[in-house]
Amino acid sequence: MKRNFKNKLAILRSEFALLKKIIIALALLVVIALIGCASRSGTPNQTLTVEDLSKKENYSIGEFNKDYRLAPKNKQSVTANMSINLTSIKFEKEKALSETTLHNVITITNAGSLDETKKIASEALFFELYNEKGRKIAPQIKIYVIGTSDGKSEIIIHSEKMVLSMFKFLAIGPVADANEKELLFEIHP
């Protein structure tokens, strides 16, 4: 009886040792797989280009001086037949308005009229800001729309709580004339 018990105990020990080796091997495989996935996705501190971010977020890269029809929310939308034609997007340390001077703004110049741009900015477009690492940050922003002396209009993005110069990319949308419904632009300093 003692001999049977010792044999069974020896068998259990060897099965336990084998089970322990299998668990360690599986744990190593999981760790190796996680390291492989992390290395393929890039490092979190990598500076992205507009091409990198457009692929990552499924955006079309926007082109300046090109008409993009807006994608209306419904057929009765006031913006159903409107378009945007952006000529520049840039960061400005200071922007003078008629009543005040804003500091730390992103200015989007549109070739369209002031009235049309006001409708587009308030009813149709959304704006998303990304830093150079591709991280989307949603600061509390105010939107202003002003006319320019050359007949164009400007959409001014302002934030009192966040320094907008930290943003490198601006996504806007929705548009109908692009592979994706959103356009991605690089903000020029």
C-alpha cells in the first residue's frame, strides 16, 4: 500500500511539474506576442506625420485651394449645397478682432463668403485637434468667424484654457468629396 501511494505521489509530482512547465511556456508566448504587437504599433513617443495620422485615424489628407462639398446631415439642411475651400490653417500668437484681441489662436482661411462660412462653422463642420504624437485632445474652444479684406473669411479657434500652439493637426468634416468623410490638415506655425 505504501508503495502504491509513493508511486501515485511520484506520478502526481511529475504531472504537476509538466503542468507547471506548460503554464510557464504559455506565459512566455503571451509576453512575446505582446512585445511583438507593441513594436509593430510604434512607440507612443513617436512624432507623427500627417500621412501617419491620416492612416491611423482613417482621414483623407486635405488639400488647400480645393473645393470640398459638405456632407449634409439631412437633405433639408441649410448646408446641403455648400462647400469649403480652405487656403490656409495656421497658428497665430495674436489675432485682432473688432472688439478685442485674441491670443493663442488657430486661424482657418476659407475662400467662401462670410455668411456662408458662418453657416458652415456653426451648423456643419466639426473640428478635432491632435498633438504631434497623434493624441486627440478636446480643449474647450470658442469659434469666431470674420471676413477679410480680400473677400475671404476666417474661422478662428480660440481657447482660454489651453495653449493651441501644442497642436500640429486639425481634422474637419464631414465632407462628401473625399475618400473618408473627414479631412486632416497640418497646422502651420
